Amino acid sequence: MGSRIALLIAVPATALTTVSAVAQTYGNHPHTGDMMGHMGAWGWGGMILGPIMMIVFIAVAVVVVVLLVRWLGGTGHGGAVHGPPGRTALDILKERFARGEIDKEEFEERRRVLGE
């Protein structure tokens, strides 16, 4: 559980560090200076791509948070398969025999062991 908490702290910290580094790199480009005005080096493309990238970033952040919560809570779809309540061992044994997972001799032996 400790490694999951460490991961929960490390992933957002790494993402924030990366975003900060990218912002510093493109924010102070030496060839653009202040001559580009308020739109910077991206021009009109920044006005269109900016909101789209913001929506994509928020969507990715939400997906990451949901996956982390599922992983930490253990409520994912990859858990053990449980049958409906009320199924007996004999019911499971009959299903395995019907699917061909076990032969008749093994079915009879296991049924005898179960006392049914």
C-alpha cells in the first residue's frame, strides 16, 4: 500500500514538473523576443489550439485520476470472478463438467469428496 501512495504522489509531481519545464522553454524563446506581441510564437494557431489542448489536458487528468482511484480501491474489472450468491460447490462442479473442463471420472470423484 505504501508504494501505491508514493506513486500517487510521484505521478502528479512529475507531470507538474514536465509542464513547468515546457512552459519555461516556449515562454522565453530567444528568437521571438517581445516583437511577436501578446500572442507569442504561436500566432493565431495558439488561439485555436490553446483551448483544444486545455480540454485534452483536463480530459487526460480526469482519466488518470479515475484510473488511480480504481487501482487504489481495487474496484477494477480485473478482480476475481465470483458467481452469483447461493451457488454451491456442486453447482460449480456440474458447470465444469458441462464445459468439458473435467471428465466423468474426475466429476464422480470430486462429487464423492464433497459428500453429495
